[in-house]
Amino acid sequence: ACPHNIAIKLHEQIFKLNNDIEIETFDVSHEYIIDKMTKLIEQSCETE
């Protein structure tokens, strides 16, 4: 089973990035961040 807390932590990191950088930059890289989140969650599933 995948640990949901990993997704929650990544979600919090996105909000932190959203506050640290301009909204436009965040919007441009949003899909990239989601892709990274998905890959990290998949990796965590493989190792767990």
C-alpha cells in the first residue's frame, strides 16, 4: 500500500513553492510538479 502521507507532504511542498515563487512560474511548471509527484509516489509504492 502506498503511504498517503508522502502525497500530503508533496502537496504541502507545492503550496510552499506557490508562496515562494510567482504564480505564473508555478502555473507553467504545475504539470511538471504533478508528474514528479506521481513518479515519487510510484517509487515509494515499489520500495514499500
